[in-house]
Amino acid sequence: MDDLKIILRKVYPEVSSLDEIKITEIGTGHGRDSTVKIVEFFISMGKKFRLDSYEGEPGLFSSANGFW
């Protein structure tokens, strides 16, 4: 997950001037790994954001939905 943090830090300057950042995550899995890292990152930046996560596998969707 360190790679994701590096990517988020590189992308953030490109979107930091937006009033609200809209993020779409496809394949959220259980919602406990990359989804958590994305949420934690944008909360730490103090930026208003919206995260839409999609998971097509019913078991993983159910797990992620229960987590959030």
C-alpha cells in the first residue's frame, strides 16, 4: 500500500485547488485496504471529497458494505 500513498501524494497537487474532489474506486474488494488508505489520505489533507467505490463480486461487496 505504500505505492498507493506515493501515487496519492503525486496526484494531490493536481486536484488540491478543487472545492470537492470526486474519486471513483473500481474493485474495492473488502474495502479495508486501498479504500481505507484513500479515505485516510484525503481526511489528512483536510479536503472535502466524495468516494464512490464499486465491487462487482457479491461476496466482496457484502464484506465492504458491512465494513463501511
